[in-house]
Amino acid sequence: MILKIRKKHCVSILATAVCTALVYIMFMQSAFAHCCGCPAPCSRCKPTQTEEAEVNIRPYFRDRMTEYRNWFTSEFFISRIQPDWMLATQQLSTVSIMQVGIVGGFFDAKHLLETTRLMDKMRVDAIKEYQPSEAMCRFATVTTGLASTEQKQNATQIGYSEKSVGRLLLNSEGNRGSFSSLGEEIEAEARVRQFRKIYCDKDDNAGHLVGTGANGAKALCGTTGGTDPNRLNNDVNYTKILDQPLTLNVGNVDTEMTTEEQDILALADNIYHYKGFEKIQPQNLFTIYGSLSPWISLMSYASKSEVAQSSFYNLVSEKSAGTGVSSKYFIDLVQELGYNEEDAKELFGEKPSYYAQMELLTKKLYQNPNFFVSLIDTPNNVNRQLASLETFEVMQKRDFYHGLVRQEMLLSLILEELTQPRHRLLYVRPLGNDND
């Protein structure tokens, strides 16, 4: 607000000030001019009329100036200037306070916009950082049935181990010991019949395993040999039967034995303890040979053979059919590698084994270009994938550890067998009589 002062008061004030200044300047110039015109020093000159007038005027002028000052500072300033200045000050204060409010409003708006922007950014960051990628869903889907499949694997290995021990110890409980409980000859005849019917390849042994006409009855494999070409020599073909397949149709809970399970057991019979034991008659069980009963010797052999067979049956159980919990999603992921559904099921099985699932988790998934595309993601999702890969590595190292444990047992068994000659020598020549 512009301060309004009445025009006539301004004019009177200015006129009074100008007149007073002119009178003062005129008297001062006259006195100085007269003094400077005297040939003698001014203090010796005789006062002129002008000087006398000046002496009289000075007190008057001083009194008038004093009155003017008193009037200006008391009456004029207090009654006319000060009220207007107070109104002006009040108006300026009011305007300033209003301006502060306006500026404060701008600051509030600025902080509100910045806070809103920060909240939006944090919300977007949260969505981006806590939104799992498709790769994480893949990992979670594939590992869904891994734990249950591993548990089934352990149960399958225990079952095969019991069957192996039953065969070694001539167990006659059900089908647990196969034909071994009936004696060596009967078991050998049963294995020969199985070989002639299923595994015999008529072209083996330069074609002399089969015969024609009357000679066919005398030939080992008759006139035709095995009838299923896909199973010929499966009882000796480790690579085809056990090494290459990722999933074996073995270890099922039903009592029906599958062809793959039959081939596995035939292969195991040819690798371990290929020749069965003859039954020990009851009267011979107490016969002492070197402080040991024949049955104790048999148990010692059976325990060592079981340690050797544990590695074989562990591999079989790892490749045994799984629980099928995540089979559908598993086959879908395999199809992304370029397989059709039939080929995927043939390669990995309708119920992928523990071995097949680990094959996908630790190898096959990373042969898919989509895996590398999934790495073009937020840093948090990439770190989550790295954490998942580290868990798969831990599982793989754990399997490797179990393999080292079996290897250690086999090495200890080999060491025991190497020390057996020295052990037997101690029975013949007691310790202390050795002259070597």
C-alpha cells in the first residue's frame, strides 16, 4: 500500500525549509563578503550595520529554528507523519505475513510433491524388487517333487539291498531270495531258462548258441533265442540298461515286476555273486573250520558283497521312477529344449527320477536360451536366481559326498581283502613264530 500524505502539507514544509535556508545563506554571505573586504584583520575592523544586523538576527533565527524543530518533531510529525507511517508499517507487516503464508504454501506443495514422488518411486521399486521372475517359478516348480522322490529313492535302495542279502543268505521268504534258497543248481537252471527265453542273441558265439531242427533242442538257446530284439543281451549291457537312461521303470510299489526291473536284477546277478551257494545242511552248521562255522564264513562273504553292491543299487534307486508330483510341469520345461512330448517322456520318463530331476536342475535348464534371457532382470531377481543355483550346488555336493562315503567303504573293503592272506597265515603260524 502506498502511503498517502496530503499535498498541501508537503508544499508548506518544503517552502518553509527552502526560505529558511535562503535567509541563512544570504546573511552568511554578506558577513563574509564585508569581512573579506576590510584591509585589516576582521577582528580589528569596526562592526558594520550588516554585522550588527547579523548579531541581532542570529538569536531570532536560532529561536525560530528551535520552534520549527519542536513543531516539526512534535506537532507535525506526531499528528501527520507518524500515523501514516504506522498505517504503512501495519500494511507492510500484513502484506509480508501474507507473502510468508504464500511462500509457505509453495514450500508445502513442494514437499508434498516430493514426498508423493518418493512414495511412488518406493512403490514402483517394491513392485520391481519383490516381483519374482519366471525363472524363479521354474526352479520352484521343478523342485516340487524332489524331496518326495528322494525319499522314494531311499526306500527303493533298501528294498533292493534286502533282496540282495536274501539271495546271498539263501532266504526262502516269498520271492525275496528268488531261486537261491532252492540251491545252486536250481538257481542256475532258472537263470539259464531266463537267458534262453529273453536275453540270448542268436548271433552271439558265431551263431552257435542256437540250432536248427533236431540240433535246436540241444542248443543252449534253442532254435530262436530271445524273441524281443530290444532286450537281447540286456543282462550284460550296463551302458544301455543303467548308465544312459535317466529314469528307470523300477521301484514301483506294486508287486508286478517290470521288464526294466527284471533286466536290472539279471545284470546284478551277473556282476555280483554270479554263482549261487549250495545249501548248508543242518548237521554241517556246527562244523568248525579254523574257529569259524561255515555259516559265519558265508555271512562274512555276504556282508562284503553287500558293500560292493550298494553302489550299484544306489545308482539304480537314483534312476528309479519318482512320485510324479511335478511331472506335468517337468515335461513342459523339457519341451522348451526342443523335444516333443513323446520324446520328453521317453527321455526323462513319465515320472522323472531323482537323477533326471537333478539332471534338469544342474544342466539341462541352462542349455535353454530363455535362462540367459531371464538374467536380463532386476538385480534382486538375478541374486535370487544365484541363490537358487547355489542351493542346487549344495544338493549336488551332498550327493557327491554320499558317493565319497561309498568309495571310502569300498576302499576299506579292498584293504581288508588285501590283508586276508596275512590274516589266514596267522591261523597256521601263530604270531611270534614267524622267522621272516
